[in-house]
Amino acid sequence: MAKKEEDLKKKEKIAVEQYFKEQVKTAKKAIGKDVITGTKFFLNCIEAIEHKYISITTSIVFANSIVNVIQANKKLLNNSQEDLTIISEINYNIAEALVVYLKWDKSKYDEIVKSAINYYFRSGTHDALKKIIYLDQDKTLVSAKAHYQIGNIHFNHIKIQDEADFDFVRALEHYKKAFEITPDFIDAYIQTSLLFENPKGSVYRYKATKYFPKLKKVLAEGLGDLPKVLENVIFEYLTGEGTTALLEKSEALVELVGEESSI
């Protein structure tokens, strides 16, 4: 009985490896015709294969295949400077390829994760940003920036929708997570106040005052050299006054606060 089970496992392993090799060949042809869709096809096939069935030899083939896939996407990226949608998809593909690679080789885990996060940020889609939050297990500034970007996606969506409640709540949720992770993330506070000021979020505007003491504390503890005039502009904005003034001062504000607090 044990011999039969062992033989069966060997046959399964051979079958899976053969399937893998066939998928690599098929993927190469698909990528040759269309890099973006071919890459997605290839990665979907790879993710479905269990690592235990793959030999060291086949793992090397896999690693080389991933490298080739990434190179093909980078080459296309260099030739796609005008179409932002395509650029986003290519960056997402590269990030996904790096993450799939980690399933097989974790020897350079931190380095690969950092690179994947970088490409996910370049992609900028909702799904890409969610992947960043998942990868950033320690919930650092990286996660805060991803939450901030997701909040902006929902915030911008409010402007084109008649029903704004869902996007308003989601935007607020992600802005809050951003400054909970990074308390001195001033951009998240500013965007929160902008969110309350939006006409379709006027029902919630009174809640903006809730963030006034939080921002005051942040400015007092972490940004003490911020000019008093800019502090006053922010406070006025959060309490429903001085909207135009804050918008006029926004560029100066970001410049004074520094890159770490701005995406």
C-alpha cells in the first residue's frame, strides 16, 4: 500500500513538472504576442502550482522565467511613456511577478518586497495599494502612504458620483488609518479637512472639529518650526473657515513640512 502511494506521488510530481514546463513555453509565446496579458496568464499558472511538487531543477527554470517576464515588462515600460493606464498595468505586473517569486525563493525577501512595493506604488491602483498594506507587515510609513493614496482614490470618486456616502466613509477610514500609523502625517489631516469641505460631504462637516486637537498636538510635538501663520491657516480650515487661504498656502505648507509627510 505504501509503495503504491509513493509511486502515485512520484507520478503526480512528474505530471505537475511537465505541466509547469508546458505553461512556461505557452507563456513565452503569449508574452511575445502581448506582454501584459501574457504576463497575467503566466503568473496565474505559476500561483496555482504547489511548491512541494517542484524539483530544484525546475525551480531554476521558474526563476529564469520570472526574470524574463520582468525584463519583458520593463522593456515595454520604456516604450510606453504616454498611456498612463498601460504604464500602471505594467508596473503592477512587475510587482506581482516579484511577489510570486517569493513563493519559491525567500533568500532575498526584504529586498524583493521593497522592490515590489515600489512597483505597486508606481501602479497606483486600489488593488496595488492594498497589496502594499499586506506586504508591509510592520505597518510603517509605507502603509500610511498606501492608506492615504486609497483615501484619495475614494475622495476623487466622490466628485463624479451622485451618491457619495460610500466613498466618503471609505476615504475617511483610510485617512484615519494613515495618521494612526504615522501621527505626524500632516497630508492625511489636510485631506480629511478637504473631505469634510466637499459639498457632498457637508452632512459630516461638523465632525471636522474632531481632528483639530489631533492636528494641533502633531504640530506642537513634531513640527514646532512650522510658521505660526500656516498653523493658523490649518486650524481655521479645520473649523470651517479660511478654505481659500489654506489652498493658496498648500504648496508652501508641503515644502516646509518636507517630503516625508507628502506622497
